[in-house]
Amino acid sequence: MSQLQRIAIAPSQLQQGQILLTKEQQHYLARVLRLREGDRFIAMDGKGKSWLAQLVGEEAQVLEPLLVETELPISITLMVALPKGNGFDEVVRCSTELGVACIAPILSDRTLLHPSPQKLERWRRIAAEAAEQSERSFVPIILEPVAFNTGLSLVIGHSSFANSQQYICVARGEFPHLKDCLQHKGQMTNDIGQEKIVIATGPEGGWTTQEIENAIASGFQPVSLGRRILRAVTAPVVALSLITAACEV
């Protein structure tokens, strides 16, 4: 089963045991994946459901629902300051592979990139592709970019983040290592089906002092990711790797 190719579909494409494939999906299955009539693949709706399907003409026949257990036992929201260039593409791809549930792009005081709406669609497409590749059940939610203080307000005021662990990664300063904070919490290996973590990583040049103070005032704990200064696209990968290791290993 693990050798079967995967594609993400919209829930509305599933109708009466049939999957109505778009022209792009038909091309992808036939020309890119080289699937032929009768070949099987896995369809996932990005919301936790997957099916074993068989290619029949321009549609696909659902053979059986699948139980896919590749998701983390915790929900991670990554607040990440937008890096320059196309670096955010890689952040989205790697974060999706590592199991993030939600990505909140942040416009910090030192952010150089102000993305277009087309960028947001591109990031969502990359997340869907990465979820297919890493055999996830869910495609991460990617929010519209907002200013850092707006993002903090959303976390504080939204009920879905109630009782969440909240961390801000700071490159310089005498702050505890994220790994030690996770172990200190002592909840990462218990029954944590509802456990939520919000973690923020900064831009090139790091967060400003005011941004760090605002985060602390909002309930975020400042943490270190180690002694070295990490690139803006590396820090999210390190932070998520530490969290996934703490709850999966």
C-alpha cells in the first residue's frame, strides 16, 4: 500500500463512490505518474480522510476507505516571519512534511517580503503536494499574512488556542532550550490528543526587542534553538523537529 501514489482532492469531488477528476489531475495521473486504466492510487481530501481508488477513464472508482495514521498526536501552529526571496516555499514544504497543522505567515518589523495573493495560493498548493508526498492525512491550513501584533492578538483571543503551549524562538540571549522546555512540560509523551503548541520563528536579523516583549506579554515563553545563529528558513525546521521528536520518539 505504501508504494501507491497519492493525490489530494477536494471533498466535493467525491460523489456516489466516484471521484470526479479535474483535467489537471487527469494529466498528473496519466502523464506524470504514468498510471493506466485500472491502476490504483490513494486519494486524500486533506481533512483526514483517504480512499483507495482505481483509475477508470477520466474518473476514479473508490474501492475502500483507508485509515492513515501518520499525523502527530499534537496540533502545532507555526507563526513564521516571512523570509526574503522564495525561502517561504521551502518553509511550507518542510513544515508540512514534519507534521505542522497550521502555518501563519508573519510580517515582522524586519520583513522585506510583502507577498501577493498569488503567493498564498502557491503556498497552499505546495502544502498539498508536500502532504501527498509525506503520506499525511491532513493538508496544513495556511493563513493570510498578518502583522506580528495582529498574529499575537489572534492567538490570545481565539478559543482554539486556549491552554496551548506558546513559544517564541530567540537567536540571542540567555533563554532555555526548547527541548528542555518540552521535557519540563512533561506532557509530550502522555495522552495529548488535544495538546496544542504555538511556536514563532523570526526573520533575517531576528525579532526586534519590542516584538519579543510583546510576545512575552501575550503569554509566549522565549526559547533558544541552540548556540548557533540559524537562517530564517532553518529555524522552523529545527523547532518542529524538536517538537515531533519529543512527542513521537
